[in-house]
Amino acid sequence: MLRALKPQPLTLVLQDLGLKSERVRTLGDEPALVHADGQHALIAVSQDQHAPERERDPLLAFVEQQLSANGALLLFLEGARAEAELAQWREALWPAVHLGAIYELSTRGIMRRTHSGTSALRGATGLSGSLLVGRRTAHVLSPEATREKFDSNAAGWNLQPGRPGWAHYRWMRRFVGHFTPAQRYERILDFGCGAGWVGIEAALRAGTSALDCFDPSPEMVKHAEENARASGLSVVRGRVGYGEAPPFPAPGEAPYDLVLCSGVLSFSPDPRAFFDGLCRAVKPGGTLVIGDIQRASRGMRERRARKALLPVRELNAWTHTQARQELEARGLCFEQACAYQYSRPLPQLMHFNETRLGGALDGVFVRVNALASKICGQSYESFDSWVLRLRRPS
């Protein structure tokens, strides 16, 4: 059952998170300040409760009552909990809240886990159990949070030739960029470009020297423009913006012959608005290529069952069938679909190759992935990514 927990025993954790104890609300508190910024919510689950689904409704009701839009939820699970159970509690909170950290508490110390790794804190709390820390998903996927995340990671996500994993990185983008008939496209838009390589690959294949691109991150747009010019494209226009209100085409500008969108949908806080913006960018007779991760793949399902901390996009991802239905409902006509990036255990082997072998087997894994997609690219559960091609009727 759920019970109240005062914040005082968690002072060290609150300090680590940069939270003020006086802003922490708990079960039974009056929700008078529920709309105040930075109002956090703390609640505990008794040691004998191991069935998250039984507490889901009261837990979400507590979140709605006490947690502000940008506050942190602290859910303390008393006693020892297996990783698989922590994953079940994450699922109980989703999609209202996304977990970003777990603190393992004991009378001897505190271990902090985040998406970046594990580290120890000095001191102890006197409590024993797991403290799950999350934020409202709407906040995690907000334009401000997305821009900050992409800006801070832009250099690392702009992988360079010669680095471990480069061959696979480039192959994935070429796979999407080439998922079109081999013909000339005069005007191409990379819709959520990242480092720009999907649009670059498509432009080089189409024989055009022009490319428009946008991304929420000014840093990523900068990298995309630099990569495009270094690849021989002479007319490159980059803008900052979001798929829900895309900066291309601007008022008075024509829509595009070819629009490419890879790995962006799963970051959207408002997918319906995203699809609307995407479809407006495609001219009559034009082509849309969209790809993303496959939440229903074998590997993704296994990760959700055994890992408590997952990137928000893995939980927010759509299947290719769902995306196709949304696009067809907006008047686009389906032409072709394929799965790529073979699922577990290939990503784990590639990670070992990149981190332990310096990328020595990059070429081998690229060939394996390419062959797998060619042979069984319609077996979507066997692959971690999908790509669709659709056309807007003339």
C-alpha cells in the first residue's frame, strides 16, 4: 500500500538532485500549491507490496494532485526489489512520468543510477530500499528539454569517420536516405536532421546540390550544415525548429519533392501535430520517407522487461503500422516498408565491438545487418528499426 514519507531522511538525495525539502509534498498534504513551479512529490510503497498494477490508480492520482509540471516524483519502494520489478513500477508510472534515476538506499550508503551510469554518494539515509526519481513525461519531452538535451550531446552524436561504429552509423543513415526510387529530386527536406546524414545521403543519390534541414538544437543544425557542405552540397539552408511546428516550408515557400524524417517521431510530445506538420511539408506528387525505432521488436520488449531505466524515446516510440495509419489518414498513399537493424543480440555484440575491440568488426556487422534486412525485412519483430515510404497524390 501507499504511505506518506517525510523528506528529512532523504536530505542527501535531495541535495544530490538539487531539490529543496520545503518544496516536497507527500501523501495527505493539501494540494494547495499544486500549480507552483518546482513542487515535488514523495511517496512510499510498503515492503510487502510487489504488485505495481494494484497501486497504479492511486499512485497516478497522487501524481496528478501533488506534482507540478516541472517537479520531480520520488517513489520510495521499501526493502529489496529485483530489477524486473523496478521495470514494472516504471511501466505503472508511464506515460504520466518518465524515470530518470534510481537511488539504491541502505544503512551503509547510497548508490545512484542514471542513464549515464552508476556512482556512489557519500553518507547514508538510514532507509533500505529503492528510490525511483522521475519527471512528468510532458516535461521530459518539452521543446526546452529536447533542445537542451540535443545541444549538450551534439558533438557526441555527430560521429566522425574513423571512429568506432562509424560504418554502422553511416549505413543506417544511408539505408533511410536511399529508401526512395533512384530518381532526381530537386527540393529535399531533412525533417529533424540531427547531424544531417540522412538528408545528405538522399541529396547525393538524387544528384542535387541543395538541401534544407532543421532540428530543435542549434548545435545539431550547425553540424548538419557543416557536414552537408563538406560532402559537396553547395546550397544548404538550416533552421531551428520542431516537427510539431516545422520552420520549413515557411509561409510563402513551396512544399518539397522529397521529405525525410529519421529517428524523430519518438521524441515528439504531440505525435498528431507532428504528423500534421510532416504531411504539410510534402508537395502533391512528392515523396515522404520516415523511419524510427520499433517498440514492438524482440529486443525492445526484452529491454522493457528487464531494465528499469530506459530512454524516453524507447517508451514513446511508435510501430510502423501505427505510423502508416496516421499518415494514410492524412491522405498519403503507402508505397513500401522495411525493417532494419537486426534485434537482440546484434546491438549488444556491436556495442562490445565498439567499446572493447575499437570497431574492428564494424564492416562485418554492417554486412550482417544489410543481409538480414534484405532477406527478412518484413519480419518487424526481429528488427529494432523500421522505415516507410509514402507519396502524396498529385
